Amino acid sequence: MAAHSGKPGGGEALVAFFTKLPSLQVPEEELVIPSDLERYGLSEVVNRLLGRDQPIPFDFLVEGEFLRSSIGRYLEAHKLSSEKVLRLEFVLALREPEQSAVDEAPEWISSVAALEAFPSTWFAATLYDGTVRLYEGAQMKLTTRLSDHGLTGAAALPTSRGSHLVAACQDGTLKACGFQCGSGPSSGAVSSQAGAKKALQACAIHEDGTLLAAGGWSMEVCVWNVEPETFADETAGKRKAPHQAEAKFTLAGHSQVVTALSFGKKEQFPFSLLSGSWARLSRRPDRVSSNSNDEIVSLSG
């Protein structure tokens, strides 16, 4: 599919492609493409920029909304000039689901988490027997025990060396460990003590790795600062004692069990933490920050 630099002529438009997918970056340069291109043709352009022999189907967003027409019709509908650069974010398109049996675990699986940036071949599953099972594709690679109590939820953050994983536990603690994809876990678990002894149901880790959060049957959300020893790297067979850390802040506001947590994206919703509960209510604290000078307020709204 033709694409070139320069100024658009008749039936052409000026675009720039970008993505948040780390493994699929392309130069953010201005390109002139046919204005009648829709999703399929735009995917061809991006795959050529990536130099892929096996094409990947993409979806495209303009200012956060999916593009569901040709470039020309979009420009016309929004009364935009074809000489104005249209920034197109590309994301992986949803394909027809492919079902395959990966593993039959000995206990209930409470949560799964990808250990790499998508598309990821490594993922972890937490179980109610207190173990984490690590998978590469359809192959179960190892099992490690984080607790003698059930693990009820998990969140992961890819790092330069592998991945950081946190797991909510029925004994009221938040477990943390590091995995090096391809070489197994970095040593044992790190235990961060929650303010209440009641079971946890959900957890989250901030995308910059500075904050952890967990909530559950206490109907509160606890927030921790990540310290160097939180995800201690036990190399060369040296096992370290689990690190214990009291929650820095406790956020109140829910009247039922907290079942879902997610930090807001840094570029769109900085200092935000979203939570949900059995009370059918979602809440957001006004401000959450790792800076000790910032005020943390109760959940509201």
C-alpha cells in the first residue's frame, strides 16, 4: 500500500502513526496515504513500516475513539483539512477467539496476569491453594508457593529484567515477587502487611512501579510505596527474609467488599485509583501519589 512523505494531493491525506505497544514502535513521521484507506489498508501500511512478513491486524483510534470509516470520510465528517496531520494510534485488533486447553490446575484459579507487554507469551495464574503457576504460551513452566492461604487476585508490571507480580491473599497480606521470564522467579515472595487482618480480594500496581494498592473484606483500600526491597532479587541462590511493610495510607468509602482496583493511566488520569465493590459502586480518590508531600484523601465520587 503506497505511502510517502510530502504534501497530500487529490484523494490523499496526511497522517502519523503511533502506538503504546513497546514491541511495535514505528517512526512518528508524517506520511501521505490514499484517503480512501480504512482499517485493513491502514494495517497494511503499519505492517510495512514494521517490516513484518507475517502481518498483524490493527485497529486505529483518533483522539481515543475507534476509526470506523475511511480517512477521507472521517476528515469530511469532522470538517478537517486533508493537509492537517491526523495522528492515528494503532492497537491490536481483536481476532476470532481460539480455544485451547492450557492446563488443569489442582485448585480454583482466582486471577491471571500477563508478565510481559502485549502481545505476551508469559503469564501467571494465582490459585486458592496459595501458589502461582507460570506459563509460557501453552506450557506450564513452574509453580511457586507465595502463601499457605488462598491467593484471590493478581496484578503484574513488566520490567527490564522480567516482571513484578503482586497477589492479594486471604490472610490480609499483599504478596510480591519478581519473575525473570525465561529463567523462572527471582527468589521468594515479599510480604507487605495490610492494615487490617481481613481477607484481600483485589490488588493493583501503578504503571511506573512506585505504588501498590489492595482492598477486600475490610471495605478499605490500602496503598503502599514500593521500596527497593519490596521486589528483592534473590540471585545466586541467596534467599532473603520476606520484607514486611505497613500500608502508608488507608482509603475509606466503600460499604461492601472491595473487588476491583486499577490505577489510572499516567498520561490521562495521574494520581487516580479506581475501585469497585459489591455495593455496585465505583469510586475514585481525588489524589494518590508516591510523593510524601501530596495529600491522600478518602475515596469519593
